Amino acid sequence: MKGFDFLKEELKEMKKAGTFRELVSIESEQGSKVIINGRTLIQLSSNNYLGLTSHPRLKEASIKAVEEYGAGTGSVRTIAGTFSMHAELEKKLAEFKHTEAALVFQSGFTTNQGVLSAILTEKDVVISDELNHASIIDGIRLTKAARKVYQHVDMKDLERALQESSQYRKRVIVTDGVFSMDGNIAPLPEIVQLAEKYDAIVMVDDAHASGVLGENGRGTVNHFKLDGRVHIQVGTLSKAVGVLGGYIASSRTLIDYLIHKGRPFLFSTSHPPAVTAACSAAIDVLMNEPELIETLWENTVFFKDGLRKLGFQTGLSETPITPVIIGDEALTHQFSDLLMKEGVFAQGIAFPTVAKGKARVRTIVTAQHSKEELTEALRIFQRVGKQLNIIS
């Protein structure tokens, strides 16, 4: 067919620039090591912070749910009915996040789309950090609200945006809790103070903070002791939780409104029993096995310090997300390819995921990694980094 010839040209340019990437096929469960093309590699690209994707309690809960409830749910919750396990999971999430209620969506991406498109009208303005996740950006695009973007974590610029938008019915400040490509934490206390000063709503996407920061992994709101002062908490069930989906934790009023107005919730089939049960079991693990988070942070400090001592640029990272910033896109992908050849799976990330000239290999350590694995990974980073003259 000739209809897509215009896309072939763009793909050709990507290949010429060295930025075209094939999908990598993993032949094992997600863990500290994975099997790719029959080879065992140290995994440093997964969001599986606590190793819950293969935790025995989650596996057991999934199998039991399939045996009792089947493989699927049959339809959307507002038509075919809500399984009791959906309600139980949402109750757990609300208690975990210290909010009145919670609602589960099909993914973290659709949660941001559903919430923002439902609550914002042409009478409102949304004020967004310039490095917010793509799901927030796309969610904002679905609204008729006015938009203002403030410079990354710049509170003076945020206050300027608030001052310039007093004419709107409601101002909504949206920020990532932990920024997914840089690993730094949003200055949430200052954001909340400004929101209270200017009567604005605060929405925090804690996709990379839930299970990582705060008591038992409750996220940035709890980490900064701001429970009850942040209006909307959005999270994912696919990273530290280890399964699939997204959720919003907020007031009962907002949750009831989204049940009637949140389009992804209204028009998508609900989570299958195995997924729902595994997510519920993951919350139990977070509450009962805090040592997983302690190990995650021990490994984070060890690996991050190792990269910095070798001379790699790791930017603003404060969390298990540690970018190795290289800049040049082709060199970044060459670095990633050589790492894989030497035994480390760490994907290169370039434009449009990050800005041009900011290409990096993003690493994430987990609670499953042993010190021996991380030490070997550092040796490989050093060897490949020197080979490509990234470090001296």
C-alpha cells in the first residue's frame, strides 16, 4: 500500500540519524536480571521498583482470582456492574493515600486524561510544570481550559502564572511528584503554599513516587507531610505496585463526579480479576514489608554514588531514577547498545521523550538487585563509557 509512504521517509530519517529502535523482546519474568535473545542481562530499565511483578503474594492472588471470577469482567463497571474486588481495591487505595475515596482507571495515562478533561472547562485555567509527563500534557489538550506552563520547579514562575490568571473560575496546578526522566522531586510544600495563597487546586501525579517515597510508599504528599492539603493524587498500578492500571485518590465528591463524567472510566472495560486481585495484594505487601523500600533506597544510594564517582552526569536525580545524561542522540543509543552487548539492559532515551540535546540512558535500580549485580553493572558502565570517551 502506498498510503503510508510519507511515514517511510520519516522512518528512514530516524534510521539515518541512529535514533530508530527495535522493540526488545524479554523471554523471562521481570526481575533484577532478564533473558534477552537467550542471554541473561542485568535489568536497569524497568519501573519494577520493589520487585512486585513476581512477588509470590501477587502471583497467588492472581491465580485465585481467575479460578473464582474468570479471565475478564464483561463490560464497563457502570453497565455490567462493579465486582466487589474493584470496590475493595479502591477502599484500600483511599486508606493508603489518606483520602476520602479513590477510583481505578485502566492506566495512569488514562487517569490523567480522564480527570483533567472532566473537571476543566473554558472557565478554568490549568498551570503545568514544563517537564510534566506526556499523559498530563495530552490530558490538558483534551480540555477547553486556558493553559499556562511554568519553568521546571521554578516557584517564582509558578507564582507569576497564578497572579496572571485571577480572572478564571478555578486555577488547577498540575505537577509530577517525581519527574520520570530526571528523577528529581517536585517542591510540593512550596506549591501547596502558593495554591493556598491564591485559592488554587493542586493535582500531583505520583506515578514514580508511590511505593518509593513516604511512609510505606504513600508518595510525595505523605513524604512532605501534606496529607489533607493536596486536592488530587494520581498514581499508577504498573510501577512500584507491579501490575497494571491507574487511580485517582481524592474527595468523595470528586470521585462520584468522575464516575459519571470520567470518559476513560465510562467507556473502557474494567480491570480483569487477576489484575485487580494482584493490585490489592500489592498494597498489602507495601503495608507489611517495609524492608523492600529500605533495600530499594540502599541500592539507590550505592548505584547513584558509583555512577557519579565514575564521572557520569546524573543531573538533578534524588530518587531511584538516575539518568546518565550524554546529550547526543546517536551516541546515547550506541552507548545503550554496547551496554547490552556487555550484559546490561539500559535503554537510551531521546527526543521526543526528552528535549533535543538531552538524550540519556535512564537507569532504575530495584529492591531485587544485589550489590554484586550493581557492582558488575558499574564495571560495565565504566568500561563502555571509556570506550566511547563519555568518561575519562
